[in-house]
Amino acid sequence: MPKIIKGNQIVDDSWIIIEKDFDGELPMGKLLLPLQYWLENRENLQLMCTGLWIDSDEEVEAIGFEANLFPLIAVNFPAFADGRGFSTARLLKERYGFTGQVRAIGNVIQDQLFYLKRCGFDSFDLKEGTNLEDAVASLSDFSVTYQTSVDQPEPLFRRS
């Protein structure tokens, strides 16, 4: 079973990512469906255990407050230099009050994990071959932050 980082732990991942161009019968299990697939088939999927994955060029506004129907929303990073997913996580958490798990998938690198966590990501599906123990340690790269974020809503000067 594949491994991911969830919180600050390495855990088994039982979610199955369904590709964007999927055409056929869905497998049994916990499915991460592409946003567009869900939008086009939502009436037929209500009894299934599904989460969504959103590509960096898709708008989270397409689901808005319906985000809270899902236990997991993954955000795909097609390239490590594509930072649009950071904003997607913040919108989910701050604008839409999403309380489920937000997962980074795709081309996510260890150097980004601390900042992804600050934007609201709480699980990470890293490329095969990544040292997950080192990646978990990188979630605590900095002990003090100055700015506000999803994980620290108060700026440093307001903290006692």
C-alpha cells in the first residue's frame, strides 16, 4: 500500500486517484475523483465514498461550499513551480470553511511542505523515492513565523 504523510505521521494511503481522462466503470474503494468528472456525474455518485482532486488550472469556486460534502480534497501540482494550489487550499479553508483533509498531490517537493502546511494542507502524497522521514521533519523547519496563515491566524506582534 502506498504511503503518505498525514499530519506529522507516515501512514498507509487507501485512496485511489482516478485520472482526468477516465472512462469506464469506477473501481470499488475510496476514490479521489477529478473535479470535472464529479461535476458531470454527481447524481450517480452519491452513495460512493469519494473525495475530489482539483487541478491547478481549475477553480475551487466550482464546488464552493459543497466542498464540505467531501472528507478529502486533493490539489494537484503539475509542476513544483506552479503555486496556484497554495491559494486553492487557503480558499477551501478560509472562504469555504472546509474542515476535511486537504492533500497535496503531483509534483510536490520537500522544500514546499512547511509552506503548504501553513496554507491549510494536512496531508502530502510525495513522489516515489522521497525519504518520508526527512519530509516529516521538514514540516517543522521553522519555529517562528511572522505572518498570518491558516495554521497561525495571528501575526507575531499580536501573539503573547
